[in-house]
Amino acid sequence: MQRLVRLIALDFRMILREQMLWFMFWVAPALQFAAVFLLLPVLERFFPVLEGYRFLILLLMTLQVVSSIGGVIAYMLLDEQDEEALTAIRTMPVGVNTFLFYRLFLGTSAAFVFAVLMLAGTGIAHFTFFQLALGALLFASAAPLVTLSLASFARNKVEGLAVYKVVSLVLLLPAASFFIGSGLKYLLGAVPVYWTFHFLAAVAVGETGWVEIGLALLTHGLVFLGLLRVFKRRVFG
């Protein structure tokens, strides 16, 4: 337990010390919340058409919040990879798997908190406690996917920014499914957040969303395991 507390303290010091990490972890989520809570109602007065897309805007903003948290954890791993700290972890009592699980759990937990604040605090959609918790958990599950993608396919933070842009664009693609009337929209279901979007859309209109939950868990699990395998092979292999 003392090791865990020490690791958390060290990580938050790193976040506070690095301007980019500090911005992505604290400032960016705050700006996203302010954009939905304060700016969107103002924009709707000038552009009434936006009112019909409030729910989709909320989903996209929440996704951006959790992906930025995943990016922070990835940049921390990239820093440690540059300093060969990840290699040194092999000889430590903590162990590689435990350390990686801790980092991903830290990012997922923070993403869950921010997702709850976005979904519940903006007042755009109203969910039961169970729906809110499950929706936030599904959103938060995207954070480790972002982390593993950046840490696997980027060699440093400069490359990490480029990979982050690509990953962010891929995660945004499921939003197009709300404008596609045919079955072609299910092709976007390969992106895990597709099912997160449609679960929340289903429960928002009174449906159960159990099919969407099952497919969300399946796609998140498959992508996570695939990325985890790539990460371990490229970083520790």
C-alpha cells in the first residue's frame, strides 16, 4: 500500500511539473465542461440548429475529456521509456504487469470521475444512477486504449502528439453513425466508443441498451487485449 501511495504521489508531481501534462489533465477537462455548460447555451441562441445536437455534442466532449486523460498517462510512459525507466522496472519488486496495471487503472479512474461530471453536471441528459455509472465506465474504458495506442506506436512525445491526433480522429468516427440511416453505420461498430455512444442514446429514450453494453464490453476487451500485446512486445519484448 505504501508503494502505491508513493507511486501516486510521484505521478501527480510529474503531472504538476510538466506544463503539457498539467494542461491536459486539469485545464482541458475544465475547458470542455465550460464549453458544454456555459458556451453551448449561448451558441444555441445564435445558432438554434445546435439545439438538436446537444446530446451528440455532450458525447463528443466527454470523449475528448477521457481521451486527454489517456494521453497524459501515455506521455508519462513515453517519458519513462526515453529515460529507460520502464526497462529498470523489470528488476523492481513492483513488476512490469503490476506497474502497467496501476498506470492504466489510474488513468481509467480519473477518466471515470471526469466522465461522470460531464454526463451529470451539464444538465443536457438525465440518467439513473446505474445508467450514469455504466455510461461513465464505458467512456473511461477508452482512456487505456488511448494510452496503449500512443505508448505502442510512438517513440517519443513528439510522435505521441501525431499518434494522438490520429487516435482522436478514429474515436470521433462513430459520431457519423447518427447521420447514417442505413446498416452501413454498423461498420463503425469496430470502434469501441460506437457502442458507448449508442448505449447512452438508447437509455436516454427509455430503452435498456443491453445489446449495446454487451457489444461495448466485447469490442473494448478485444481492442484492449490487442493493444496490450503490441505494447508489451514493442516496449518490453
